[in-house]
Amino acid sequence: MSAAQAPQAVPAGGKGPEDGLAAFHRRSIEDREGFWAEQAALIDWHVPFERVLDDSRLPFTRWFVGGQTNLCHNAVDRHLAALGDRPALIWESTEVGQSRTLSFRELHREINRMAAVMRSFGVGRGDRVLVYMPMIAEAVVAMLACARIGAIHSVVFGGFASQSLASRIDDAQPRLIVSADAGSRNGKVIPYKPLLDEALELARHSPNAVLLVDRGLAPMIRVDRRDHDWAVQREKHLDAEVPITWLESNEVSYTLYTSGTTGKPKGVQRDVGGYAVALAASMKHIFCGNPGETYFSSSDIGWVVGHSYIVYGPLIAGMATIVYEGTPLRPDPGILWELVARHRVTVMFSAPTAIRVLKKQDPSWLKRHDISSLRALFLAGEPLDEPTARWIAEGLGCPVIDNYWQTETGWPILTLAHGIERTPTRYGSPGMPMYGYDVRLLHEQTGEEVGPGEKGVVAIVPPLPPGCMQTVWRDDERFLNTYFASIPGRQVYSTFDWGMRDGDGYWFILGRTDDVINVAGHRLGTREIEESLSSHAAVAECAVVGVADALKGQVAVAFAVLKDPSRIATDADRLALEGELMATVDRQLGAVARPSRVHFVTILPKTRSGKVLRRAIQALCERRDAGDLTTMEDAAALEQVRAALAGG
Ligand code: AMP
């Protein structure tokens, strides 16, 4: 972090200091109801709400009680009059060399057709629809069709494999699954259907129907009566008009699974009205996007950024959104900027890893396209290191805005809000608490607030603002026990991130307090990876840690104890087994979770109570001293870790 720039706040629109971000934030906490009632005017309500906030059962919070609205209406229908013929969804695939633009009117038509198809499969209000799809326009159509009819979508990232998918199918119990024959990454076809079939074999729950987009990329074996073709079904409902199902603000819009410290992912559950208001407000105050402009987020619909800032946020703001199937390097390292230039993108969103990948390329790629339309680049999902932030900000010549948040919150907790005040960037810091979030830094053991310059746990005093998770899907206990029980003596929401703030009010994120790791912006639970490795017959036990990596932020590194150490008598055996174990994780969880190395040891360092000393192992992997993290008994086990690392 650096204190290079002295913060000189300039209120947007030349207003006085009482109108700045600090005052805006203060009002959002001191007069929650007044503040959010004003923001609620940014969306359409079919029936006005009776109460802004019900915090009588904290930490469970209900926003805009009694109000009726709909995400699809706010994202699409309400723009038809003014923006009907303007682009809404721009699909660009450098993987298959195709692109397609749908106007708001065309998108509306497709959503109606799909809503009718879903209804024909018996999907109605409150039913779940699991979406397991590559980055294609149909995925967005499926999500919005669910929203239209009040069905709850649960999107599973296409990079996850059968076991991850099966556990989500069992938890969500979808009536319908929407998928495709295949995706493509780096020019390589990745079949989805076999993974889906395998997941359905593993899962206890069976959906009524599976709807499949056939892109002609990979052969599909169809299961009679269960599997249906998207195009054939669509043809049957070409003229369908499906009225909006108006939902009470606190009904469920979607669930999205995310990793924690146990092996079982949590279904983050989100509402309808609070989410729509939160996104509309963030598009105005933080992202500063205007109707008729184009927004480009290079994330994936399988992650929360994709939900909030590929699908719902930009469309609610009346912007066209780019759905990009491709990588930052193909066909050349200028592709992201070529898309910005071609579509006159004004607001862009990406992840630090993507920028670090580009930083390794010839810097002239940043200059080959006319990107003068771009007003700001937002980066999130993982820590943004200062050199990367500086490099891209200088290269683009526009503000680069780090923003810190989580699947659980749905929109930024810490960032800058240039729509309120043009607070200068401080490299290394994601900014300051956003309106609506009563963010505190608390001492891990005492629960007391820590002062500037001191490290504490980033916590949020309830009520959580609109847009944040309502609960864990069908598990209120888990919601309470996971998020609100870790700080002694206080019922506050823990982000499980360490943080610090400086004397000028800029905050810094210093890493996770738990066993969650972040690989290229992908959040993974080390326990899930350990469970997958342990399912291999040769493994007695194992430990997975996140290790700092210059490109991906972190990578997963595994240490395994074998049931029969003689299995790896030779180097060739060792390599073969390492490959087998990696393939096990690939097959069960997906390549994103694959450890970069699997080391073999005969004992793992543990506490007396049997807890694996992950932090000590991590320290050794990062060539730091593990001394004070361990006791004498662990010395031999740590020596093995050291030797395994030295052995390559
Ligand atoms: P996810 O729920 O997948 O979005 O992951 C959320 C986690 O990613 C946070 O709890 C942080 O650990 C990390 N994270 C997200 N954004 C940032 C950021 N801007 N700076 C540092 N860490 C971040």
C-alpha cells in the first residue's frame, strides 16, 4: 500500500462538503429508512412498499416490506418504451468466432418464449431452476425468464465438475435444469452434458426436465422424456407472452453457492426488491452508468459479479451488457480493448488476475484501439496489488477502481463512489465503506474496535443493507452460526477478511481469517479440495493450503499422507500418483480447484487436538518462518513439509 496521493475530495457536481461521501454514508446509517426509501425510487414498483425496513428479527432483515416488484420487469420491460430498439445483450465469443446483439425488444421476446417453455415444464413461482451453462446469450435469457415467472435460479459455474454440481443439485432440488452441449476455453471444447449426466447419477434429487442448448460443439446423448432441446421448445412458443409475476420484495430471487470452511457449499439466498434497489443505486453512485451506454464485465455468470454486473445491474440501468465467451489473450492480448472500442464501452469490470495476465504482454496492446469511450475500469474479486493498479491506470488513462465485496453482499462493501464524490484513488486500498454498510474493524478475540493502523476483522453491524444475502438457503441456523457467531460478545456479520484502515479513512484488505482461498478471483474452500483428494483410495489424509502466486494471487498446494507409502517407490510412481490425484479433483470439482502441486509426506503437522496446522504449512510454502506457529512436537512433521518442498 502507499500513501502516494494526498486525498483531496472533490464532490461530484461541485456540491459542498456536506454532500460528500462521508455525509452520504452517515445519512445511510443514521436514517436508514429515509435513505433507502429515496433509493427505492430508482426502480419500478407494481405495489408500493408499506415499510422500508423490518429489523425486528435481526440479523434477519426484510427490506421494502409489502412492496411488489420484479427483476425482469426492471431489467427489460420497463425500458421497452424508451430503449426498445437499443442493444441490451451483446454476445461476443472469440471461442467460436460468433457474435450476436439483442435489442431490449428482442431480449424481451426471447425471455417470453423461455418463460413459456419453463411454464410448460411445470416451473412456477418459488420453484428452482438450475442453470449450468457456458457464457452464451441463452444463459442470460434463462436467468431472466426465471425472474419473470418468479422461479428461483441457481446458477452453477460452468468450470465446476460433476461432484460440485451434484451437491448443488441436491441442495437446490431444481424442477428444471438448463444446460448446453459444451463450452469452449482457449479454443478447446469442454463438453458439459457428460458432466451433467454424471452429476445426475451422483445426485439423490432428479429434476422433472433438462433443457439443452445444442451449440453443435459436442455430441449429446439424450435421456428419453427427461432431456429436451432448447431450439425445439422455443419454436413451440414463438409468440408467447408471459405476464410478469409480481413478487413481494422479500421473496427469493436466486441462490448462488459459495465456499466456506466446511466441505459443503452454502446457498447464498437473495431477495427481489432489496437486490433491485441496491443494484440500481450502485449503478448510479458507484459505476456511474447511463441508459443507452454499454457495460462490459469480463466475469462469468457463475459468479456473483456475473449476476450483479453482467446480468441485472447494467440492464436495470438501461445499459447494454456484453456477455463475453473468451479469454483476455485470444485471439490477441488486445481483445478486451478491441471490444471496448467496437461497442463504445463506458464502464468496464474485470479481475486483477486478468490484468496481471495482460501486464506480461507487450504494453502497446493497450494503445492499439480507440478506448476513449471508457470512463472507468472496476476491478474486484481478489486483492489488487499496487503495481498492477498503477500499470493499468497509466496505460488506460482512466480511473481504475478497486472494489471489495463478497457473494454474500451482492454489491461493493468498500470502494469509491464517484457518483457522490470524486475521492482520489489510493493504490492498494479498495476505498472506503459504502453507504448502507456499517463496517467496523474488530479485534478477533475481544470484539473491540481497533484503531487506525491496527489489524482487525472486517465486520458489518446489522441490519445488512438491501441486496445482501437474506439467509443460507433452507438453513437459517447455518446463516447465524457461520456469519454472526465468530466475534465474541457481538452479533455482527463477519466477512472473514482481515483489514486495516489508515488515518485518512482508506481501508486495506489483508487476507482471509479462515480456510477459504482465492485462486484468480475464484473462491475455493480448502476443505472441499481435501475431501476430493481423500476420496482417492491411496490417500490416508491430506492438507490443502493457499500459497501466494504472482499471477493468480494464490494457488492451492496439497500435502498427502498415503495409506501405503511404498506406492511411490520411484520418482515415476510419485509423478504418476500426483497426476492421478490432480485428475481426481478435476473430475469431481473442476479444473479451477486443481492443486498446482501435490506433495507426499508421511505425517502432517497438527495441534495436540488434531487440527492440521495449515498456517504453518502455508508459511513454509511461502518461504516464511513457521516458528511461532508451531510446537516442538510438530518439528518432525514440518521438516517433512520443508523437505517435500525442497524436493520440488
Ligand atoms: P467471492 O464471494 O467469491 O466474491 O469472494 C469474496 C472474497 O474475495 C472476499 O471475502 C475477499 O477475501 C476477496 N476479495 C474480493 N474482492 C476483493 C478486493 N477488492 N480486495 C481484496 N480481496 C477481495
